[in-house]
Amino acid sequence: MTTPIRHLLKTPLYDWHVAHGGRMVDFAGWAMPVQYASIIEEHNATRSAVGMTDISHMGRLRFEGPGAAVFLAELLTRRVADMALGQIRYSLVTNDQGGILDDVLVGYYHNEMGQPFYVLVVNASNRAMIVRWIHEHLSPERANRPREEIVFSDVSDLWAMFAIQGPRAKDLLQPFVDEDLESMKYYRGALVHIFHPAARRQGGIISRTGYTGEDGFELSLGAGIACGVWEALMEAGKSVGAVPTGLGARDTLRLEAGMPLYGHEISEQIDPFRAGLGSACYLTGYNFPGRDALLALEKQPQQLVRVGLEMLGRRVPRQGCGILKDGRSAGEVTSGSFSPTLKKPIAMGYVPPELAAPETKVEIDVRGTHEPARVVPLPFYSRKKTKK
Amino acid sequence: MNPQDLLYTKTHEWARVETSSAGEKIATVGITTFAYELLTDLVFVALPEVGRTAQAETPVGEIESVKAVSDFNSPVDGEVVEVNAEVPNNLDKLSQDPYGRWWFMKIKITDETCLKNLMDAAAYEKQCAEEHS
């Protein structure tokens, strides 16, 4: 049973998507455009110019107060207290067994008054569960201890968020903001003024982050000004070849970039080491949930590892397809699609370590037929880095 | 527009039924413009083998897009007598001439009663309009 679109949550851009041919689908309870015209064209525009995606469905959680840094350090697998102003880190939230509850970005900013705050960007599908998890770990005593107070707010519905990705993203965005984007480093962000009448003198947060493997930015701004600013960006984007991109292209872009997606490569049943995300775990600092379990897991040999797979034929493997070696079951595909850049089907999946070396030949069970594939290094695609 | 002289299925295949010089009923089969609009971004088409039996409303091949794979059905009961081998190598062109050059297969009809279940162009367009809303 699919939920009728009219019963789904809507971002501030919903009407814009519908008016511009967006094919609306149910994504984690949100009505989101999977594509406007062609996924391949939207994908290629992001690699060659700019793709603009509405990602307002992402959960945005804000933490303020003197206790925020330590609270987050005791919640996340990465360190938080040592972050520089404007720094962003990729982190995991793990359960007591070390299983992955979510993968998140944590950013550290100062507001207009110079007061510090943190923003946690969580997956739409996990937002309600993570908010519950946070409340469970916010002990009532903490709020009463001086210098440990925390103000936690779920601002997801108050803020819209756009991903503006591709080699021309900087050129498109620079005239809109008062931050020098050229000098902004990867995984850094800043509060900015938005120079456009549609922004009604409101600001936003811009960060050099993304989920496409391209250079690019993500912009958070008030829901009330979102549509006006989006339209202004679209208008300005015509000169650099910007196109709106749906979740279909977002998925093929992140797959080529070898980035994990919650519910595919990562889940509560998968620990960070298996997922190849050990570097997102800092185990000698704060005692976050799952830390002790991860200390034990770290020493154990891996039973499965995440690999990239390239098909020799043209049939496309999808999540759940079995991976076989010499006819025997060896693993499972977690994501698969046609790669618009490589022009062949690709996949990610888990296999035993002895099958993880690049060029290892395997077969993938695509709807009953065993199709030949080979293991390839991740990512499938990396952009040519420009000199800084 | 969908040609008036064709028959259509609920699952967006079309059939052009003609009588051969040998007096056999042959259905030329393809998929409709509406199907191409629904699918977009084709990456793979698997046509049936010549000689295989085809049953109306039953899958005879696969059509895969970036997003997902779908079956395509035979509109008629019969035997596949010819396939358009150029189709899998011209995926980006198929939607430009879906009722002409890019037919998928020809099926020799063994039982004409299956034709009663197919729609004319007007009925098919009504169904597409309902699906689209």
C-alpha cells in the first residue's frame, strides 16, 4: 500500500516541484520529486555544471547552551568539543551494540550574538527515532546543572535546505552570499546574509558539503523565504546550466561517489567497521553509546566488507540481489544502478574479505540469472580536483 | 498521439494486426509513448527469443530504466516469429518513433479471441488520462 501523495509531508518547494514537472514519490513519508525529466540528464548536469536539489526533508536538529558540546560528544562517534568554528564533521550515531542508528553531519557555528550552537543533519527516515534517542539521553539532571544546560530544538520544519552541487555551484552562489566561497574549505560552513530581495533580509547557513562527489554547497534558510530564493537561484542558474535535480539523480550521484546510504549500505545491523566507516569513530575520548562494543569489534576480524562492483553485462543489479562466487552464495548487493558517468551498471555490496580484492570475479543473481561482475575500488568516480 | 489503427493493452503495449500473404494473422508489437514517458532513462531491453510461445497479458521481455526494471507483456496469444534486434542498441532513440521503426517483435497469432481484450486508441487514451491524474 502506498500512501496517497496528498497525505505526505511537503517541503516549502512542493508546489514548485509539481508546477515544474516533478514526479512526486513517497520518500520517508515526504512527497519528493524523484526526477523532473531525465535522471541521466540531471545527473550529467550536476557533473558538468550545477544540479539543485531540494533536501528540506532532511532532519535538522539544533543544540545550544554550555552543555551542548559535551552532550553531542557523548552521543556521536566523532569528537565534537575540539571542532573549530565553522567546522563540520561526518559522524555516526550508534546503539549500545555498536550498530549504526544514523549517519549525520555535525556543524559548529556562532549565532549573531556570538553564542555557540551546533546543527546535526540527520536522515529524514531516521529523524523521529534520533529525536527520541536524544530525549532518552538528555538526562533531566543535566538541565539543572549550571554550565551544562542544553536547549535542543528540532528545526527541520522551520528551515528549508538546498543542495547546490557541481563545478559551477560556486559561480552561481557567490553573488547571493557575503562569504568568500572560493576560500571556504571542504566540510566548513558559515552563517551568511542572502543578498536577494526574496530573502527579505534573512540569512542562512552555507556549507561546502554534499552527497554527489562534486564540489558544491548546501544552503539552509528559513522555510518562509525558501521558494523565493530557490526561484532566484534557478533564474540566475540559467547562465551556468543549472537544472533542478530529483532524488533519482541524487542516488546515482552518491552511488558513483561510493557514499553509503542509510537503509542500504548502513543500518542498525551493520557496525561501522564492516561499513568501512571506522575512521568516523573516535574510540578513546567520550563514552558514547556503543563505544565499548566498538572497542571490542575493532579487534575482531571482519566477516564482510563493503565493496564496489561493476557489471560486465547490461542488466542492473538492485538492493537484495545475491552475490555469488563459483555458484555459491557469498554476499548481497546493497545498492545498484546504471552509472550515467561510466555508462554501465554498478553496485555496492558486502562480501567476505577474501573476495574483496579489486578484479575479483563474482556473479550477481539478477532476477534469477547469474550475471558476471568484478570487484572494483571505491569510489567509482572522483572529480578532478582543481588546484587551490 | 496514439495511432487509431492499433490495439492497446492496459500495460501500455500496442499491437498492429495484419494478415500475411500466407493468410496468417501477425501482430507487430511495441510499447507506447505513454510507457516511454513513465519509464524514462532506458538502460536495457531484453527481447524474447524467436520461436518462443507468447501468452496475452504475460511477460515476454524486460525493460530496465535507471530507476527500476519492468516486464513488458505480449498483447496476444501466439508465437514470436521475429524481433527487432536493433532495439537494444538504440535505447535513446526508441521514444522518437515508438509505433514505426522501433517495434519490438512480431507474433503469429494462434487464437484470435485474445484480440477482444485489447483496447482501441480512444479507450487507451482514456485510461492514460486517468492514470496521469
